[in-house]
Amino acid sequence: MDLDRLVNVDDFHAAARARLDPMAYDYYRSGALGERTLAENERAWGRYAFRRRTLVGVADLDARTSVLGSDLSFPVMVAPTAFHRLADPEGEVATARAAAAAGTVMVASTLATVALEDVAATGAPRWFQLYVFTDRGLTRELVERAVAAGYTALVPTVDTPTIGIRDADQRNRFVLPPGMELANVTRVLGPDDARSGSALRAFSAQFDPSLTWRDIEWLAGLCDLPVVPKGVVHPDDARAALASGAAGVVVSNHGGRQLDGEPGTADVLPAVVDAVGDAGVVLVDGGIRRGTDVVKAVALGAAAVLVGRPVLWALAAGGQAGVERLLGLLRDEVLDTLRQLGVPRLADLGGAHVTRHP
């Protein structure tokens, strides 16, 4: 495929749909129930408009930033998403290499089809997403492995007491294809279950629906890595996260894949930012498709954004090269938006540069 002809996320989406197995495509694309939250995530960014300044002097632009010690060439990180080998044979390894080439961080998923140690072997800057399981020994083991493999932050997902109901997956009776496994959890599932088509169901049975913020406090005490819970949409939960020892939060509704009928993350971001204040870092994901969305998120107080589905589309369209091109296009769009907005440095961006439509 001529990747140069793909110039935005929609182009990558179309290319991925043409290449992916329909079951894999539906797994990546779908949301919970009626998919209202899935659609609302994208719509919400459109409710914010820019307040442009002129004659500022934008010959030299700087979109660099740093999040919890991780340097980013622009404020976009790769979100944790599952099963990258459904999109490309190299899976998460290809994604990690592309993130490194773009000067950003990959947040590797526990639900990976490549072991976390193999992702680390790429040398890419990396954080690790995990769940706090009923089997606390499994959780501890994953943390110890992540620490040993040089991951620099932990991102526990806190919005998944169980996997949400997704019509497409039920209709397709989603299973992993032969030759693919949940590479990080073969110990708890056993090699046969981890490689079976029903591996996701076996894995989800490990989720602990009794989880509370005290368990996040326990997790934060396991090592010296910063802990950034992912799945926070309420200001009170953001405060609870900080009180539990978290270094910040990820404002996220799981890409609309858990609870249908929630507001878009853009609409809940400002209240969470206010609740956190200077006590921690705020990241956000959900519906981010253009560089303009990235700039709006930072203007509303996010330190950076995480991008999920677009990376999967790019991986399916062109492997590592596809993800590199996508991230390069997003970086170009961020820089152009800063230039057009009259903001030469990302650090100068703030609430005065955006306004919300009624």
C-alpha cells in the first residue's frame, strides 16, 4: 500500500477495514451496547472552538513536553489496546518501534499478543497498563516483570469490573485465531487456555469486581513507579486516586467500550483537571482523531493525550511504517494548529485559547 496516499485517520481506518478480518475489525471498532458513548467521544471535541491570536510570531514552534519523566516530541502517547497481532504479524513490537521513532511513549497492554519483555527489548519508552485481579499474586507478578523490564509507569485500568457487552463481538462470537495468545498471562491461564480461542473469556474471569481505591493504594505500594489510574471521569474519583497515592489520572471511558450513555471525555476533562490541580498529571483519551483535538485537550488542561484506535488502523494498514506515518501526521497537525492559533510553544497553551459551544 502507498502510505503517502493516507493523509488522515479516516484514510487509515478505510485501509484497515479493507485489510482486516471482519471479526478483528469489529473487535477494534465496536463499542458497548448502542455505541452512544463511542460516537459522543468524537462529537465532544467538536463542541470546543479555538480563540485564535494573530501577529504573535510563530516562526519557531515547540510542541515538546514531558510527562512523569517521559519526554515526548509532541503531546501524543500510544494508548493501551489489545491484540495488536490481529492487525500485523509483529504486533506490539511494531507499535513500540513506531512510537520510539516518533519520539513518544507506548503504554503496553496486559492484553497483548507479545510478551511485555519483548516489547521492552525494542528499547522504546514504555509504560505498562494492567488490571488488579482477584489473584493479587498475578497482579504483583506483572508489576515485578514490568519493573524488571524497565517500564517507567503503571497504568491500572479502573473502569472494567467486567468486560462490557458489545453487540458486534457477541454476533461474531469473538475468539482469538489459532497461533495467537495472551502472551503476558500464560502462567495464570496456562499455555493451552492462553492460546485458545476463548482466552479472552478466561482472562476476564480474573477481573475483581470488588476493587476499591484501597487496592490502588496497595498497588502504588508495590514499587516506586508512578501509578496513573485509567478510566476516571468524575472529579471525586480523581481526588480519591490522588489520596490513594496515584501520580495522576487518565480521563477515559474506555473508548466507549464499557458503559454506554456516558458523556464524551472532552466534556468531563475540565472538571477533573480542576479537581487534580497541581497535585498530579491529567491525561485523556477517547475520540481524538486530529491534531486539533490534541491541542484542545492540552488547552483544557491535559498534559498529553493517548490515541488508541487510530494506531490500530495504521498498524493494520502498514505495520510499523503505517504507525510511524500516522504519528507523523498527527505531529504535523499539532504543529500547524499551534501556528494557526498563534501559540508558538505548547507550554503557552491554556484555557484562553478555547471556548465551548452551548
